[in-house]
Amino acid sequence: MELPNKAFKPSGNGTLLVCRVQPGASRSGVSGSYGEEAVKIALSSPPVDGKANQELCRMLAERCGLSKSAVELVSGRTGRSKIVKITGIPPEELRSLLSEEGK
């Protein structure tokens, strides 16, 4: 699937990922693009007590082969639009990892 370049911004030794989440989905995964500047991500966890945020960070870390500590929610704790910092992966590599279908 094609993900928007503008959703992946370089940040120090990693990438800032702009995403739009859909909590309470039947399964977690990257759904595609949300407009031209964000990646749409479905989360199976409900948006209660930060569970969806935890699921987002866990899923991204697992998908990228990183530890959970390498993925940090920078903004959007209570909204659907979020910015996540992923340390150790440049923007193009992250875009490629999240674009892979079937994961």
C-alpha cells in the first residue's frame, strides 16, 4: 500500500510519524493513508485508560523490530490524531516497513 511521504518526518536519530487512529477495530494494523499527511492505523484496543495508545506503541515497535522504549507518543494522548517518535529508523525505512502488506 502507498503511504504519504508527508506523514514521515526526520527527527534526530529517528522519525516522527503522523497518524490517525481508529480504536476498537476488529484487529490492529496499518490501514493506509489518511489524507495526504497521515497514516491511518486501526487498533483493537478501546480508547479507555490509554489502552489504545499503549497498543499503538506496541504494534509499531513490533512491526519495526524495535523495543517498546524506542517508540514514544509525542502528542495526541486523548485525540485520534497522534504524533509518534520512533527512534533508530529513518523516515524512508519506516515508510517501507509500514507499507508492507500482510503483516
